[in-house]
Amino acid sequence: MSDILTTDNISVAFGGVSALSGVSVEVREGEILSIIGPNGAGKTTFFNAVTGTFPPSAGRVFLEGKEITGKKPHEVARLGLARSFQNLKPFAEMTLLENVLIGRESHAVTGMLATLLRTRAFAADEERQQQKARELLAFVGLERRQESLARNLTYGERKMLEIARALALEPRVLLLDEPVAGMNPTETGFVMELVRKIRTQGITVVMIEHDMRMVMGISDRIYVLDHGELIASGLPHEVRANHRVIEAYLGGGKHAPTH
Amino acid sequence: MSGRRLTHDLFFYLGMLLIFLPFMGGKVAYLPVVFAAVWGLGRFVRFAGENRGIVRFREGVVTAVAERQRLAIALILAVAVGLPFVSSNYLIEVLTSALLYAILASALNITVGLTGVLVLGFIGFYAVGAYTTGILTAKFALCNFWVALPLSGLAAMLCGILLGIPALRLKGDYLAVVTLGFGEIVRIFLTNLDRLTGGPNGILGIKRPSLGPFTIDQPREFYWFALAVLALVVLAVARLVNSRYGRAWIAIRENEMAAAALGIDVFRKHLLSFSLSAFFAGIAGSLFAVKQGFISPDSFTFYESVLVLCMVVLGGIGNVTGAVTGAFLLIVLPEFLREFAMYRMLVFGAVMVAFMVFRPHGLLGSRLIAREAVDREDAGAA
């Protein structure tokens, strides 16, 4: 398998404070990769650096062999790297369908004149995008709520909406920031199933997650970050047994991370 | 909870008092009556807000109107077209000016309402449009109105783009201050560029437009002309709102970071909304120039910018029909309050405060109300 997303020694510093130092990661095409680590380890900073939200201060990022270091977030998104946010950011005053349609923006083709004149091409394009958006809402189990405002969703539903919205971009790689944080076991099971289905569609998934049942259950490989540095990587059972990981989580105890 | 309610109440009574005070005409004896009226109104507002029947009724009306949109629009248009037949020339003048402000408010709504960018010097674009028409048709008499009209829009749009490219890199309040500066710069330029703009004396003798043998001369004819332009502008804005452009603007307003993460070029969409706003404002300015026949820098003060902004806020931020409603309220109502001219600004202020406290989504939050109703029924069914 070839690498679809790689970082070469990326570092991020906020005014002298180093949040990420020299992290090199290779994401293989078609895998489910988890990034774990204690709070403040730099996991979300890593996502921000890769997607251009806060460009890395050193190092380089490659997507499908092309360098994307320092590109703007919308350019990175259009190149096929979609993300969800840990602190949910739904478009609260828009309906679910409209939320997902925003993700379709980069696939829409009608221009301003066609929009103003309501040409047949406009109607066809709009219908095509809405059809796709409805499919995605159905995929995450929200089709019944498509006309509701996003602000009236429950916490779990918002998380699902974020995933549907990111998928609307038709990305090559999907970055999920804590997709099951705060969810109950039933919901977690649903998301696990969902992530597996996303992978079968040929989308590579990179996720940050604390829920070890989920991480150990579906990850092909795991990277562990601590204090902005990569301290371990490998298959789930290798990482579980790694003494540096146990130390990072439990401060030198003898128990493996369970949650 | 109760603390919040108390401040709510205080705001309400204070605002209402400010509104009623001018009507007392200095007679202290009326004070108890005013207090009683304010108290009663407060009780009623609370009752209306809590009574399920009334809330449902309001939602029902809004939903019904939203469902019969075409009928509602046809009715409003019919009334608007027929109005001049039953109005005095004076009233027609007032209504025409309301129409121009409605175009301005609809234009400003694109940036302030939809994209969430606060623009404080919006009248600058209006001025650019008006002066472009004035200079082209009267001062140097280079072309007729029908050529000058689109050119005025384009001139304002160009200003919008030139201002937007550096300014839109700023955020929030900083951007607002830059646009405030723009409005003032335009006015000062107009006052001092004597050769081009006639300085403080302005430009005289701008002719009413003519179309072949017809001249749009009578107040009534000009009213219809302005109405037609407004209808076109509102149609254009409404169509943009219900398309990927409008969705992208609203998404940026709701959350810029998420919009960017979904592949939306925030800067370009900002610039697009900004320049479109400016274009429509320029068109309105051109109409203003031919309506008045005379323009001077005095017509384009900061006060006008604030007035247009008030219209957008009053009608409901991001609401297409709301901006038009706001414009009519703020232009036509004060005409009925002529005797209280002194207090007008006071009342304005009080009304704005009251609106921000009680109806932050403006007079017509129709879309939101209708959606809320749908959601509640969903929840009930589940």
C-alpha cells in the first residue's frame, strides 16, 4: 500500500511554546489510523497543521505525493483532505440539508448568471447536489431531520452532521477529531460501523480519539503523541503493550490505557 | 433566571417610556396613564410570549404566508402598484424615497445580514452611484441616463472591490471602522473635488430619464420605475440567497473556520458579497440622483449609513423581505411623527434597543419561526 498523506518533521510553535516538534507520519491509502495521546499532547494541533488552519512553522506535508504545506484550509479541502472539528462547528441557523450542501460547494458548477436566471443547468446542478446531500444524511442516519435547523440537534446528531458535511467534499482522506467523545456505547458502536463503511468507500480515515474501545476495535495502526512528540506507533496490540505509552497515560503505572 | 428576567423587564419599561414620553407633550398629569399603558403592554407581551395558543397562532400565520409565498408577493405587488392612484403627490414622494432606501437596505443586507460583515460607511457607495450619474448626465452631459445607470452600479462596485481587497482581510470591528472611514472619505472627496463634483454646491439640473417619447417625469411614474428596480433587486438577492452563493455566505457568517474547512474560499466570497452590495447601492444612488435632480455631499452623511443599517437590523438580519419592510417602517413612520421631529432620533434609539433585546432576529424572523414549528412537531412525533 502506498502512502496517501505524509508529514515530514512538522513542528508548530505558538510564541516560543512548542506544541508539536518534528512529527513525521505516514498514512497509508485505505487504512484507519488513530492518533492517541493525553490531553494537550498536540493531536488537534497536528490536524490544524496538516489542514492549513495553523500552518506548521517547520516541516512539510504531502497529500498524494503533492506538497500542501502552507496552503489555505479551503485549498487543502478541495484537494481531498476533509476534517471534522472537536468543538463542533455546525452552521446553526441553516438546515441540515443546507449544512451538507456547503460541503458540496466545490463540486457545484453553476455560475452567477445561471443562478440569477434560474436556467435549466442551474436546476439540474442544484438537484444533483441536493440528491447527494440527502444520500449523505441518510448515510449518517439523519435523513428524517434534513429540514431541521442544525441548532436544534442533539450533541450526538451534531457529530453525525459534521461527518456527513465532511464527506460531502468527497475527500480522499477524512480527519475525524474525537468522533465519539461524549457518546454512549450504542452511539459509539454506530460510529464505529460508520467509520468502517467510510473506509470501504475508499476513503482513508485518520482519527483522534480517547475512547480505547473504539481505537483498539477499528484501527489498523495507531500513532501516539505526547508533549508534541511522536512516542510510539504500530499495530493496536503493540501500542497497548508499549511501556512509553503506558507511562504517558498513567504516569508509570502498570495498567494499559483503558479509557 | 429571575435576574435575567428583571433586566429584561427594566429594559422593556425604559424603552417603552422613551417611546411614549414625546407623545405626552410635556403634560406631567399624563404620566400615570403612560405608566399604566406601559405596564399593560408589558403584561400583554409576556402573556403573548407564554400563551401556547398565541404562539401557535403566530407560527401558523407565518407558516401559512411562507407556504403561499407567490400569492403574498402578488398581493403586495398589486397594492404597491395601485398605491399612487389613491395617494397625494407628497405621499408618493415619501414612498418613492422609501423605495430607494429599500433598494439600499436590500443591498446592505447581503453583506451585513447574509455574510455577517458589519459595514458602517455604506452610504459611500450610494454617493458614488449618484455622482457618477450626475457627472455623466448633467455636469459633462456625456451620455443619457440608461447608459449612466449601469455605469453607476459598476463604479460603485469598483470602489467596493478596491476597498474590499485590503479591508476584507480584517475582521469584525476593525473592518467596520475601515468602512466607516470609507464613507467619510467619499463625502470629503465630493466636497473638495470642485471641478468634478461641484464641491459643496453639488450638481444641479440632473434630468429625469426618458425612454423614447416617454419621460419618467410625474412623481407617480417615477414611483413605478423605482418599484420595478426594487423588484428586480429583491428578486436577484432572493435568487442568490436560495443558491450556493447565499448558502456559502450564510455559512461564513455562522462559522468561518468550518466554511473554510469545507472548501469555501472565504475571502473571495466576502469580496463577492461586498462588491454586489456596492453595485446595488450604486444603482440606488443613480435613481436618487435623477429623482432629486440635484445632489450635494449633504445627502450622504454618516447618519444615512446608520439609518440604512437600522433598516436591515429592524427588518431582520439576513431576511430579504425584512430589509424592505425595515426601510418602509423607518421612512414612512417618521412622516406620521412630524410633530415630534425633535424626538425622532430618541424614539429610533429606543426602538432599536427594544428590538435587540426582544427580537434579535428582527421583525420578520419568518424562516426561523417556521423551522422552529417544524422541529417541535418532529420532536413531538418522535
